[in-house]
Amino acid sequence: MERRRARAKERQTKGENSGQEATINDIQDRVRQQFYENNDYKRYVDSRGNAHWLIAEEYDWRMKHRKRSQKHRSSYSGIGKRQTRMRAVNIAVVVVAILAGLMVLHESM
């Protein structure tokens, strides 16, 4: 019974410590964000969702690069449509060939 009480006490102190750590982490995050904002850094979120604080020049370069890559990506959307149409046509040809084969097989019996 005593052992159970000791383990419960340990869990309780761990919970209190994790609460203190969370508070410390929140304060550190706020101080870090305030530092970056005071020194004219800009917050950039990359394609994976990771946030980075960048100097203005690098932020501008990345945004310009992102715009360029978006334009490049949109030019390929027509190829995807053509491929989808070709797949549909190929499937239709296969279905017609199967039906014709079944009709010939049915007539020969």
C-alpha cells in the first residue's frame, strides 16, 4: 500500500513539473517572438508547415521564388486534364473490345 502511495506522489510531482515546463516554454516562445518582431524579422511558413523567422531580404526572395514556382506549377494543369481524357478514352476502348468479344463468342455458340 505504501508503495502505491509513493508512486502516486511521484506522478503528482511529474504533473506539476510538466505544467511548470509548459509555462516556461510559453514564456520563452513569447520572448523569442518579441525579439524577432523587434529586429524586423518576418515569419515565413514553408510548404511543410514549418515556421521560420527570416530577415526581410531572404523573406522577399522566398516569396518571389514561391510565386514563380506557383506560376510554373499551374502551367502543367493542362497536361493532367489531357491524361485524364486519354485514360477515359482507353477505358472506353477496352470496354467496347470486351463487349465485341462477348458478342462474337455468343454468336459462335
